[in-house]
Amino acid sequence: MAHPDGLRFGELRALCALTDGNLSRHLDVLREARLIEMWKGFERRRPQTLVRLTPEGRRRFTAYLEELERVVREALPKATRVQGRARPLPPGWQPA
């Protein structure tokens, strides 16, 4: 989302801290769902893969962020009201 022109496979792999195979599988699933598009090309005679969000991918990611913001807005007031544990732990429990 922060890179509207897309990212090369290697850049995306580094940002996600994934292996080549793991990232490839994730990208296959996203491409099948039409959330990303992939372009093949060359830079200095080296093969490159460029990955970009599709308009649908951008729309769905924005909707996800809006839902996440709603969850946080609802949880934050409740989280700040509770001090410590809501109830004691059963006998026999100790800090790990």
C-alpha cells in the first residue's frame, strides 16, 4: 500500500522476512484472489518480478484497516479501565 508503483520480489521478501518459497506461495494465493498483479522483466540482464496491488487489493486492504481501527477504538476504552487481572487465577498457577 505504501508503494503504489510496487516492489520487487527481493524487496518484498526482505520487508516480510520470508523465504523465497514461502513468499512465492503467499503471492500465488493473493494473485489467484486477484488482489495483486505480478510483472516479469529484466534489470541489468537479471530477471526481476514486480508485485503491485490491484485496485481490488487496495480496496480490500483499506477495508481491512478500517475494520481494524474499529476494533481498536472499541477495545481501547475497555482496556484502560481494567487495572491488573480481572479475577485471580485458580490455585496452583504461578508466573512463567
